[in-house]
Amino acid sequence: MAGRYRDNGDGTVTDVQTGLQWMRFSLGQEWKGGTCTGEARKYTWQEALDAAETLNRKGGYAGYRDWQVPTKEELETLISGNSRPTIYKPAFPNTPSGWYWFSSTYTDNSAYAWYVNFFSGSVGTLDKSLDYSTRFVRSTQ
């Protein structure tokens, strides 16, 4: 996958540059027949964090139980420059172009958290009570 992502054959890819393992689908979707199917679910920031905890407690995914909502630094690694959409679709097919939560709280106002928009590549902060998509990551290092 363009030399950046290694397909693990289980609905995840590993970023060979960062060592991060990503779910190829957004939460609410599933990996089926070699692609992401279904609709991405939207969560408040706290619901996204809780969903990661629940997934791990119930056995995890792809044999791992340490999935998390990515930090600002982790999720920014998925932004692929100035092309539209800004996420690499062969690695992450059918990714909605909307906003995705980071686990990182905005330090100037704890009611806000960071987000990325995979259509524009923009990064900013939004009220944690708003509903946006999420995708889980884990470190392989």
C-alpha cells in the first residue's frame, strides 16, 4: 500500500513509518470482504473513549486488547498532504470525509478536544459534547 502501510489481513494495517496499528474501518463500520462496510457511527468525545474501553474489555479486536482513540499526534499521521480526501483510501476504504476525534483535550479549554477532518485535512478543536466519528489505534512498539 504505497510502501507506507502493511496489510495485516485482519482488518488492520500497520504504518511502517510510525509502528502504529490502525483499524481500517471507522467505529460502526465493519471489515468485510476486503473493505469497510456499513455506516460510521458518531460519538461524543467521552463516548468514543468509552467505546475503546468497552471493546478492550470484551476481548478486543484482531487479537489485541489495547485499542484506543488516537492522540492528536497519532491521528495527524493519517493526513496525506494536500490531496482530497486526505486519508489514504487504499488503506482506509470508505472512510467518511468528516470529522474524527482525537483523544487529546485542548489545553486552553478542557470542554474541547482536538479533531481532524479527512476531507480538508484541517485540524482544530470542538466541544466534546458534539458527535463525530472515531477510529482506533494501538502501538506495536
